Amino acid sequence: MTLIKSISGIRGTIGGKPGDGLTPNDIVKYTAAYGRWVLQTTGINKVVIGRDARISGEMVKNMVVGTLMSIGIDVVDIGLSTTPTVEIAVPDEKAGGGIIITASHNPKQWNALKLLNAAGEFINDDEGKKVLAIAEDSELEFVQVDDLGQLTYDESYLQKHIDKILALPLVDVEAIKRANFRVAIDCVHSTGGIFLPALLKALGVSNIAELYCTPNGEFPHNPEPLPENLVALAEKVLETKADVGIAVDPDVDRLCFVDEAGNMFGEEYTLVTVADYILQHTPGNTVSNLSSTRALRDVTELHKGVCSASAVGEVNVVTKMKETNAVIGGEGNGGIIYPELHYGRDALVGVALFLTYLAKSGKTVSQLRSGYPAYFISKNKITLTDDMDIDALLKQVELQYQHQPYSTIDGLKIEFGKKWVHLRRSNTEPIIRIYAEAELLEKADELANQIIIAIKSILNQVHS
């Protein structure tokens, strides 16, 4: 059983003992603390909630709703939804915040409370620490019966979200209609199965081959949209002679594509391609996190912009985007943040922009992909143990490579010309992630293994 408290929210496996998993006690404790934080910081007694389709969602939602009402907060429940839809709904409802009940790409035994501020953006590290402090230091106190919050349901935000996307100047519905795309989709039996077909139809796509679009939470494969999990989508593309395959994660903030030959487009290149399209029409700067491909920097500099790097995490990317006035940003996991719509990763706006660019380019998906610099990322991890001193470990690696350019903004990133390696503690799992990138996958694997060997050597010295 696992309970993780970070800028990615309160995330854990369902069941077990309080404090060891996401139990009813933990849901009440952290929801009440967040509700108090909203009241203290905004004075607004309204919170928007939505959830993905995972099996525990209804149970967690009911506890969240009841807890918020019990401390005097009105709740707007927008039902089965997506993370970006809730982000849009919070400011539209003039609410003090929002809670998205989703564990994103984690398997079905996980769930989480993802916490938003009044702008519909993820709370930052300082705000998160205040919520945790309230949870630990305050005794629960609930309002009297006449002061209980009210619950309302609003199922209009599917259409509102789509309407906002269609209204964007760089989304060209007529161009997409003329292209008459055949599209295959994998929605992993979550809320993408509701939202993605509706968006595609609104964009004029009538030929849609659906995979796993029943929102029942029974994930047919690991829900992280990685190549090894998208074999069925690739087969569906070939079977239906689709022009493109589209995959989203359970809360629809990550996006990746499969080309017409059934090959993975590469989730790192989702942001690169959409950024290329945006920069052609809106010159400016871009932002991605330290673990994202160098290709975004290459494309941005080609368009005379500056590409900046942030720590991993949507809130960190958004902060850096605001600092640099970026016109597009996101993360290499297929997360698109387009501030023209809102400051949040949004697979739906990514689909609309990608299909517009594809239609206007006159190219196939594989031709579009071949136009970008080729980099390959090797993704590795080391499982944490209780006796690991992560900070000391990273410091030792830093000392070994101190003569190379490096950054300690988020863990440790070391550059070797056009190659790099990034080591950091995961926000969502008890692991150290080790990402390496090079112009050949073999070279990326080689660099990652070099660092892993160095880490194991350090650990052996500690335990010897």
C-alpha cells in the first residue's frame, strides 16, 4: 500500500491502513484540509469536482463531496470528466478551487486528489505544504446543519470545453473536414471514451474506429500511453487503414499518436509537433521540463524563440511559461499546455491543433514526424528503499560529473553535448527516474547504464 503527498496531489493505492494507502480516513483528512485552505485563501465557499472512470472513483467522489459539504463548501460536480475540463470549469464557475479525482496514468488500484487553485491551475509546492500542514495540525471541526454546503450537478462542461477549443483561431475545423481523416482511438476505458469521440465529431471527423471507449475503469492494459501498451491501437490503425491513431491516458491530459503504418509517433514529439505549428503562426518562446526531448529546443530556435526548462510537474512548467511569456509549453509525456485556452495539460486541444496542422500540411503522420530532429530517450528507474538518502546520492553523482554542464533545478541533469541524462525522484511513485537522450537509442541506453552503474557503485560503498 502506498500514499504519496506531492505537487501532483494526494495519491495512493485504495485500501489498507490510514496513512499507508488512500483510505476513507485519508480522503476525509486531506479533502477537509484543502477545503479549509480554499476558504482561508479565497473566502469562496465553492469547489468544482470531476473524476475519471476508475473503479474507485465513485466511492472517493462521494467522500470528497460529503467532506466539503460538511465544512460549509458548495460543490459543483461535473461528473465523469477530464483533468483539463475541471481546470476550465473552476474559473468559469468562479469557484475557490477544484479537485480532480484521478490517478492519471497509474494502474486501477490507484486513485488521487489532484488539487487546483481558483485559477483552475495546480496548487504549487508552497500551497501544497500549507494544505498538508492544515491536515496535520488542525483538529477537524464541522459546520452546523444550517451551514452545510450545497451540491449541484453540471454536465454541460463536455460541450463547453469542446466549444472553447473550436473557437481557437488556430483550430481549423473546415480544413480537418476536407481532409476526411480516418482515425483510430484508444481511450483505455476511461473518460476519454466520452470526450474524444465527441471532440472528433465536432471537428468533422466521421470515420472513427474506437478501442476501449466504455468508461468503466477496467483498464485493458497499463494505462500509461507508452509504445508497449499501445499494440492494439497500432493493429487497429492497420486494420482500418486509419490515417492516425490517438491514445490518451485515463484523465485525458496526456496524448500520443500512431502513424498510418502503425508506428509510434513518440509521445515526446506530441509537444514538438504542436509547438512547431503554433510557432509558425505565433512567434514566441516555449517551455518543457528537464526530462523532455531536446527536439523542442531545436524547433523553437528554428523559429527564433527561446526554449526554457522547468522542474518536472505541470505547475512548474506553467510557472516558467508565465515567467517567459511562452506561447506553448508542456511535458515530454505528451502533455500540451496552450495558454490561449488555459494553463493546463490538455490532450483535447492537442488533438485539435495536431489534426489542423496535419490537414494543412498535406503530409502523412510519418512524413510529419520525419521532418523533426531524431532523438531517442532511454527511460529507466531504480526502486527506492527506506534507507536511501536520495539527496546525498545525487550529490555524489554530481561530484563525479562536475566538469560537465549540469542543473540541479530538479534532481540532477547532466549534459554531454547533444546528449543528456536526468535523475530525479518521482512525484507519483516510490522510484528514482533515470532518463537519458541521444541521437541513437543505443547511445541513450549506454549513457543511462553508465549512470546506473555509478549509482550502484555509490550504494555499494554506502552499504559496505
